Amino acid sequence: MDNVIVIDDSSSDSEKINKTIVDKVIIIDDSESEGDNVESGGGIIKVLKKVENTTGKLILNIFDFDGTLFKSPEPNPSLWHPNMIGKLKAMASEPGGLGWFQDTLTLDHPYVPIAPSEDWFNTGVLAAVKESATADNTVTILLTGRTTLYADIIHRILGSRAIEMNHVGLKGTADKQSGGQVEPTFDFKISYIKSLLSQYNNRIKTINVYEDRIKHVEKFRKELAKIVDVTSNVIHVNEPPRYLEEHLEVELVQRLVAKNGTPSYRMRQIVSYTCALLDENSHHRIKSWFDFPADWEIKCHHATMNLGGHSPNLWKPQDDGKPVDGEAFAVGKKVQLKVEAVGISGAALALKVSGVPSNNNIIHVTLAHHPKGKPVDSNHIRQWIPIEEIGDLDHLLDFIAPPTSKKEETTTTNNNNNNHEAASNDKKKQPVKAPFEFPSISIRAKINKSQLVLDAVITEVGPTTYELVDGAGAKKKNEVNPSKGANLGELIKKHHPEAGQKIGKAVGIVKEWSTKNNITEIDQLEDYIKKLSLD
């Protein structure tokens, strides 16, 4: 195991420990150091507080950093393909890894403020830290998988909220002695805890661990239970992740790719849909018009024109029956959307707009959706209130859910085989789980009718992936080759059984779209085909 630096600013006993090796862990007393020394590849953070009243049995409170105490930014899954998320989280030393959690860029300015405000912290954990820091016979430590490269940054972040720790544990960096490898985070943390038990002469009788990673929670419960004469409690901190603003995250990832990327990998966008993307002012304006339910997910992002890349052939014809001029709505063109109505259901809230063509029957901007719903639920809204019927300053939008049927549905097994008739009759009817039914909802609107025109840009939107260049890897299990037909006819028949002689034309449309967008996954093809209009 690599040497790990444990920073100690306390005199837990009358005798001080100075650079003493305990279980291959170096324990350094900072009470006589300047705070900028370096020992065995690790740095020292000046400890803010000594342990109060250490005359009796001790309680050890351990706080993880990322996602537990501090809302460290994470890669946003709405911006990146799952493949890209994996590469971002992988260490730069791994194939294609970009080192999000190993590169200090991701915790530094401008991505994280120099002095983060309290909303960057999980308030419940922050309160527990501060309570622990003032309690007698209590040892408070920050224990993180971040390496000593983050020493100054973490010290600054803790200082921004006057957080006092007795110890701060950081992993050592990879060096020749470690064979270029960094110790796994959980192994490091367990070693650190054992070293503290030894340092405090086994007077620690209670250990409380605050941790967000469920795998680590389970491991801690198992490992700490093995320690004799110590009561342990592992608290799972389950808070929503924090993401950066889109432009900041894109910039950060580009910097990580430039710094840690390799020539054998490239970034590529997978286009999910083409839309009229609202500008920032329009986004914030329509967002301010409504008092959304606290648990609803807010969107206010775009009006969908079609799934996949820019495809004018998918758009509904104009009122006169003529096809829409695709060049007039080319990618990058600025457009204006006019708000015409507000739609509400128990699942979603949306604005009906005009100004761009679309494959949807009702062109709209999804405003928000129920936590058990999805943005696509706005396509099923049936209750639309014209903007003229909505009050100028204050209007209550109501959706009354239809009455639910209380009749219990069951399934039975039909079996005409006489040999099994008795067994079939004995089978109990199995209840069918009823689908979730969205409740009634009331949402207050405060729409400024003098600002019903929204500015937008025609944009292709989709996650970005990070992959081996062509020829570097084999085709994935669920990939197809649309250019060779790839059973497109069968897929079209599956979702459009009435297609008949139009299948040939549809195959050509799908091939053109999939080739243009480099689509190889069958799930994406099926989503596109479902929306395909054969009229």
C-alpha cells in the first residue's frame, strides 16, 4: 500500500506523534509545521481546529467530500452520451480517460467559485460538520478520494464556510514507488481510519461515516462491523447532483480533452432532435411566468421540429398543403416563436407556439413535467387554454384528473391441455399492476402578454460521445448498418403496418437520415421510425 499522509494538529495525548509510521501510514503533527511542507509525495493542509477535551472515550465523525459535504460538479448526462460520461469519470491514465475527478480544473475557478456560497454545500451535512466541530471528545475529519494535488483548493473551499476539521485525509499521487498507480479510494479510507484508531490509542468507541456512494456505504457497514469494541453508523447522503451551466461545462470538457485526451479518440455529437432552441432571455422569461410545483422538472428549452438531424421532409405541410422550404429553417437560422396557448395535464405543462414547422401535431415548448413524467408527455396534452383567455397578471391553471377505475384487473392462463386442466384451475389470478395515474394539478400563471414573442435558433441537439477513431474497434452488439438495409423494411412494417407500397420510400428516408447523423444503434432508428410520417 502507498504511503498516505494523515494531517494531525491535535495533542490527543500528552505525548505528540511526529512523522511516525503506523500501519504504513505516515502521521504528521502539524502543530509545529508551517503547513507548506511536503512529505513522501503528499502535502500538508493547515488543520483548523484541535480536538476538544480528549479525556474520555472519543467519537469519530467522518465526512466524505464530493457529493456528501460539497456539491462538486458532475458531468451532465443531458449533454454527454453514456460512453462520454464513462470516459470523463475515468482516470486519464486509462484508455480514453479524461480525469474529471483527478484534474484540479474541475474544482477550480471559474467552474467552482473561489469562495463558494452555502448553496454549494449539502446543508444537512454542513450542519452536522459544524456541530461535530464544537462537540467535546469528538474527532471531526474530512476523508476524500481526492489526491494531495487538491490540497490548496479543498482548504480554500472549507475556509469559505469557516469549516473546522481536526484532520483532512487526501490520497497520495501516483509515483515510481507506487508503480504509477493510485490506491483505490475505499482501501485508502479504511487504512486511514485504522491509523486514526491507533493514533488515539483505541479510545475511539463510536464511528459515524457520512457517504454518498451507495457501494461505499455498503462496504463501510461491512468493514467497520469487524472492528472490535467500536460502534459504527454509516449515513447514506442521497442528494441530487450539481451540474455546471452548459457553456461552462462544454468549455471545461474541451479543456480536459485538450489536456488529457489522445489522438486515437475523438468527440462526436449524436443528434437526438432538431429544434428551435430558445435564447437565454426567452428561457428565463417564460420560466418566470409560472409558479411550478416544487418537485416538477423545469425545461423551458425548445420547440421540437423533428427527431434526429435536420429533416424538412418530416415536417407537416403548410396550411396550403405545400411542403415547407427547408432552407428557410436551416440549422443556425434565427426565428421567432409566438405564444398562442398554454397546455396543462397532470403530467406536463407547455406553451403552444407558431413560427416554425414541426413533425408534431401541436408545435409547443415543454415548460415542465411531473417527477414521474417525461418531456414527451407534453405531446399528449389535450387541454389548451388560448392566451386571450388567460388573465393579464394572475391566472390559476387547473387540470382535473379523470376518475380512476377501482376495478382490479387480473390475468389468467388459458390451458386447453386436459392433462394440465386441474393445475390450470388451481392457479390463482394474478393482479396486474396499474399504470401510474397523474393527479390533478393547479399552477399559477403570471404571463406578460406584451412579451409573447420568443427568440430562438434552429439547432441540432444531442449528446456528445468520445470514441475510438474509425477502424479502431469492432461493431457493438446492438449496432446495425443502415446503408445495407439493416432490416429497415421490417422495422418500418412493425411501426407502420399500413405503409404498403410506401415502404420503399420510407427506407430511403431512414437511410438518408441515419447516414447523415452516423446513427448505428437500433434504438435510435426505432425512435426515428416511430415518428416518421408516411403521408
